[in-house]
Amino acid sequence: EAEAEAEAEAEAEGGDVAAENSDEPDDADTDDVVDAPGDAAPEPAAVPEPAKRAGRVRRLFRRNR
């Protein structure tokens, strides 16, 4: 079971690396755009990184069963 968990975690991590290394333009690259102070949309509540990671691992386990 621990081996399967480690494999699923490595698979999830590999997906993150591939996304970071892609040649597609970054949608978040809007440094040249200046918004008026009142135009900013409220930030969505941030999900802590460990919770996101746990969710990915759970999804992989469900898919592999």
C-alpha cells in the first residue's frame, strides 16, 4: 500500500513538473496591465498546498482501483 501511495505521489508530482516546463504562454503573465485600485476582483480563498496534494493523491487512488 505504501508503495502504491509513493507511486501515486510521484505521478502527481510529475504532472506538476510537466505543467511548469510547458512551452505554452503563461496566462498569469499580466505584469504590463495596470488596474485601477477599485477594479480588483476579490481573491478566492487559497487552498493550502498540502490539501491540494492530498486531493490529487486521493483522485489517483480512486482512478487506479
